[in-house]
Amino acid sequence: MDIFKRFRRKVNGPEIASRHHIGKFKVVGTTRIPGKQVLRGIVLEGIIYPGYKLKGGGIALVREIRLQNRRVDFIVEHDEAALVLEGVLKVKEGDILEVYRS
């Protein structure tokens, strides 16, 4: 029976696909809306696109990026924006998250 345990792997959520992080995001605040988590913060380095993944207190997928109450395609260094996530991260104000490509 132990042979079958290798083939039945539980998937708990998104996994990291790349080895090296491509950016950093500093959390300023968090909010929850039904089924999603929203992180407000500042991009410390790199570029963030929807579909990228955040790691820190878990792993979550970036579904949408909001900049000054409108949807944008990407954010760059020093932009202050809100990231709508698919999944939940255990983060608090001041945490720095690593950004990975999908």
C-alpha cells in the first residue's frame, strides 16, 4: 500500500515554479474581501505582473493589481499599489515578500 502514497499527492495551493525571486514587495496593510485577500504595499525591487506568485507566510497567486483605484497590467519599483490575491498569506504590516514568476 505504500507504493500508492507516492502517486496520491495532495496539492495545497500554488507552488513556486522558478528558483530565484525577481522582486520584493513590502506590505503596508491587508484587507479581506469574500474569497480573496488584498495586500497594500510598495514594490521595493523588480516588476510585478498578474499571474506572479508571492512567498512569505505561504504562497499566493496575484490575480489583479490596483493602482489608485484602477486596474493596471504591471507595477514597477517604488509604486504603491494593492494586490488582489488568490489564496491567503499570513502576513502583517512591514513584512517583505518575495515575488516569483509563475
